[in-house]
Amino acid sequence: NENFVGHQVLRISAANEAQVQKVKELEDLEHLQLDFWRDPVRPGIPIDVRVPFTSIQSVKVFLESHGINYEIMIEDIQTLLDEEQKQMSAFQA
Amino acid sequence: RALSTKTFNYATYHTLDEIYEFMDLLVTENPQLVSKIQIGNTFEGRPIYVLKFSTGGTNRPAIWIDTGIHSREWVTQASGVWFAKKITEDYGQDAAFTAILDNMDIFLEIVTNPDGFAYTHKTNRMWRKTRSRTQGSLCVGVDPNRNWDAGFGLAGASSNPCSDTYHGKFANSEVEVKSIVDFVTNHGNIKAFISIHSYSQLLLYPYGYTSEPAPDKEELDQLAKSAVTALTSLYGTKYKYGSIIDTIYQASGSTVDWTYSQGIKYSFTFELRDTGLRGFLLPASQIIPTAEETWLALLTIMDHTFKHPY
């Protein structure tokens, strides 16, 4: 199973169209391996993105340097996956 | 393993094998009402099944519901299982629903992307696409909600095989899509088509590939409003509704744009709940509430379809 330890999901709040465009720039940076759960569309609509552990610092620095607000929606994906698996295994047992 | 659909646990997530076993149990327990149809095989050779709920007749007007075309959206497949059981429970008990099923058939595809779903259980929980190979690329899979022949390849889909929104080499390249296309085309009497995704709490209607309003926009908008009102009445879950392009983003080659172009007026797509900010990792404890509230919206659409023949 692929490991998601340290992967976070950020909820980004773009305040205006310029900030939406900035987040769209992130989409094009393939090396960051971002997984957009909710795409950047327009201001006011939250953007959710799963960020691998190795890209977290770069993404946060990018957002902060452009004054784009975000919060951590999911602290550690793997913790949730472990819970999910545990629950399924408990049921099967 | 559950010995009957009564002892099946609807409040936990299940593997593909468990869901397929559930389908067999449901058919065995309700032979007069439920049958299982295989509409194709996936890229990796798994059978693609649709449950048919019918009280008789030949080629009756029908309602199509699919769940789980994006494999990681586990609450959708889990809701599909719950819907299947609900249909067998409510027929003969709920007067409005019984009237619908006495006159129309319902087709329910619980696992629309079986390869992807199996892959989320075994290898990568975050997998969204199919598992087909693209010649000349190391990347795997096509977004099956960008692979339909409606604005195929336009803005709102990616031509990069490594992208999560890769549209594929050509429309219907994915057997999971083509199987539905063939089924819907051959049937010829499907009147409502509802494709269920998660998350972000939306009820959407065509179009996704163009900002031009659908010819039936007013009726679809009113119906969406009624469906969302019914959904929200149960647990207060807030939904938005509108056309795909106006409400979320431009998306070309999407399922319901194709079904609408085939003359299926009541074409809708859902994005189920994300209460608690968990996205695709919705806790299993929310499966039943999600399914329950969604069922109310589905009933609204089915009832409207039944009462407004075209």
C-alpha cells in the first residue's frame, strides 16, 4: 500500500482572482505532486489540495509569500487511513 | 461475510468482492424484483455489473443511477449499496416509491470503476481514474468523467496522461464508459440519469463544457432546488445547485453532458457530503446519514421524472 505519512490537506482561501491564478500556477508544478481535491475556481470557493510531505514547505512558503490564506484541513492523511483500515478490519474480524 | 442483506453492515466500507457478494445476496433474496446484468468487463478483466429493479413490463421507461465512477470516493459506492437495499425495502411500503417502480425500471451501477476501486483497497487509497494503459506513457488511467463524447477534449480536461483529469485518447476509450454508453443507447428509454460523486455537497445539471444554458435549464434548476430542499430537510446538510460550469468549473467530456445530449432530460450529478472536513476520507459513521439524505433527493428526481413523462 502506498504510504501517505505526513501528507496534509490544505484548505486554501483565495481572496481575489489574482490569488486564484496564483494557486493555479501551483497546479502546473508537476514536481510538487499536488492532488487537488477541490480545484481553484473563483474567489470565495475553498480550494482543497493534498500535499505530499516533501512538498509541504514549498507550498506553504509559496502561499504565504503571496498573502494567500490557508488552513490545515487534514494534518496527516495516513492517520485517517489507518483509522479507516482499523475500522474495516474490526468489522471483518 | 454477511449471510443476508439484513445482516450486511451498511455502516462500514467494503471491498469490491464484498459488494459483489452483497449484490448476489440481494438478487437471491428478491428474485421477482432484482436482477444482475453484466454490461461489460473492465480493462483488467473484472465484470461490470448493474442491478436492475423491475416489477415487470418490457423496456419500461427507466431511471439510471451510478455511484463510484471516481474510485476513491468511497462514500458513493457505500451509498449505492444502501440505495439498493432501500429500494427492496420501500417497494410495497412507500406509496410514492411503489408507484414509480410499478411503472418504471431502475438501473443501479454500484461500482462504476471496479479496477480503480480495487486499486484503492489494495495499493493507493487516493486513486481516482481507471487503470488503463496509455501507449507511450508510463502513467496509468483516464478520468472516466472526462471521457464521454460531449465536448470531448475541450477546456476542463487534461491531455496529459499523468493528470488526474486526463481525458483519454478518444471519447469512450475507457471500457467502463463505453459499456454504459452502449447500454444506454441500446436501452433507448432511459428518462433520468443520475451520476453520484463526492464530495463538496452539490447537485449539478448540464452543461459542464459550455456556458450556454441547457434548453431545459429552468425546469432542471427548479427540480434541483426541490431535490436539495428535500435532502437538507433530514440533517440540515447544505447543498448548492446549478449547472456544472457555473457552480464548480468547466469540465468537458463529462457523464451527464453526454446523457443530456442523448435526450435524457433529467440528467444530474451529485457531489455528496463532506461534513467534518474529511473529503474523500469521510468516516464510515457518516455513510448511512449520507445515503439517507441523498435518497430523499433521488426520490424527488425520480418522482418528478415519473410524473412528467416526455
